[in-house]
Amino acid sequence: MKTLKFATNIKNTDNIESLKNQFKGISGVIDWNVDLEKPEKVLTIKVENISSETIAKQLFAAGIRSQEIISPWKKAAKRLFLRDCCS
């Protein structure tokens, strides 16, 4: 299981209802919530065997713009991997 975070343009509970309908049909979405208090309207979602790209596509299909929030550790690991394998 992994936890993904996205900054979104979710504005209200209507957008959240739209997400509920979008996520219903996806097996592998374990839990999710939206923090409407933060300016980034952060969606935190726990998934199993689903990529962040798949979630981003589902958000787009629900009319929600999003950008994955990647931790500094994950960014550093990706840079190291790319440097070691692809340079």
C-alpha cells in the first residue's frame, strides 16, 4: 500500500461528491480524504497497485486539476536512479 498526495483545485463538497463517484469504480483505492483547509486543497489517497498517473486521470475525468506532491526523499531517489542508470 502506498499513500499519494495531490494538490488540487477542489473547491467544495460538490467536487468531493464527484470524486466519490469517480473512485467507486476503482479497485485498489483503499481510503482517501481532502483537506479543504489547506490552500492547496490536498487530496491524500491510499492505494494498492495503482499508479499516480491513473489517479491523476481519474481526477481529470471528474473535472479536477491536480499535481502530485512528491516528497523531497522521493525526488532525490528518482534523481539518483536516473543518474546511475541513464547517464
